[in-house]
Amino acid sequence: MSAPAAKASAPEVSFRSPTVDDGAAMYQLVKDSQVLEPNTRYAYLLLSTHFAGNCLLAEQNGEVVGCVASYRPPSHPEAIFVWQIGVREDARGQGLAKRMLHALVERPANADVRFLEATVDPGNEPSCRLFRAFAREQGVPCDVSPGFVPEHFGPTEHPPEDLHRIGPLRREP
């Protein structure tokens, strides 16, 4: 009986900041996710230019397979707020979302970030698990508190969004 064939290793993933040319790819990844709420294409152009240092793309073989849309809130610049995090369907199940969060807080534009924040529908267990796992790997708490209630979204039906606040992040000297 012959030995089983070695499993081919997954292509290497690289991380980088988006550019104006990536706004459309970010929009398409979010739209194709069927899970995330797509914003306007213009919003992704702004994120990929005005907030490029605070956003992140993951690429495999020159194709965008993941993105983090995030920014530093002017009211509390010690935090980075993750607006959306998405992984292309064929790249899921490899821990890429968590790797993107680690890469995000290590970016030069985020060197002084002490907290990572995100709002999450409490029924979105995969996202809740992601942020708890990230906090665990950082060795810091993940505090969850009310963020937005359905009434904040106006007349449209929308679930609440709990605020996940992770930190204070530990920084190497």
C-alpha cells in the first residue's frame, strides 16, 4: 500500500494597504459574501484612499481574498474600529480573518492603537467567535456592551449591534 499523497500547501497570503484601484474589489468581495451589508462603491473608494493605512487587503496569487474596512474614530483615536471584515468564500476556513486582524494592529499607521473595536449582531456567532479568539490570542479582554439598538437604524428592520472592545493591546517595546 502506498503512502497517501502529500496535501498541497495553500498559496501564500500577503497583506497590504488598499489603493484607489482596490475600492471596486473591496466592494465586490463584500457584495459577494452574501453576509456583509454592502455600502456604496464610493464608500470603498474613500476607505481605500482616505483610510488606506487603517484598512487591509489579503492577497493570494495576486487576487484579493480578504479585506478589513476600518478606521480610527476621531472621538477616541486610541482605537481602531473594524467596520467590516470579509473573506472570499474559497479562502474561508483557514483562519484568514483572524490573521488579518493581527496584521491590521501591526500596521505602522496603527502602532499606537490600544483597542480594537467592532459592532456585531449578537446572532452572528462566527464574528463573535472571531473577536473573542483574537482577544484570547492577544492575551487581553474582549468586553461586550450595547452598541446600536434597532431604533438607531431608523424605520428599517435591523438587529442590534453589540460593541466588542478588545484591549488594551499589548505592544512589544
